[in-house]
Amino acid sequence: MDAPGGSQRKANGPPSRRVKLQHQKQVLEQWFAFCPRPSPHAMDRIIHESGLEAQEVRRWFRNRRHFVK
């Protein structure tokens, strides 16, 4: 069953994880090295460059900041 936003959901479970492409990982890592807390304008550029959804990018940055501590 397709959920709104294009992510696949199991019957009553969370959305399945999307595997990020090498290019997408590179974009995220480069931006994180430059700015671990991007502004809304920078976030828009990251979303455009990576081709990921806004929620995925925000979640990736939040998780990455957590694991760098």
C-alpha cells in the first residue's frame, strides 16, 4: 500500500527505510561538514541538490548531529 508522500508502509508499521544513493550521501556529508545546522535557505538547497524529501534531510541532520556528540 502506498502512503502519501510515496513511502511504502507495511500493514500497520512504520514507513520502510529508503536507501540513500552515494551521490545523496556525499551531498549530505559535504553540507554537514560546512554547516551542521543549516538555515532554512541552505536546507532548501540541500533538498534540491540531494533529491531527497525535506523530512528525510531534516531527520538525517538531526541524527548526524546526535551521533557526532
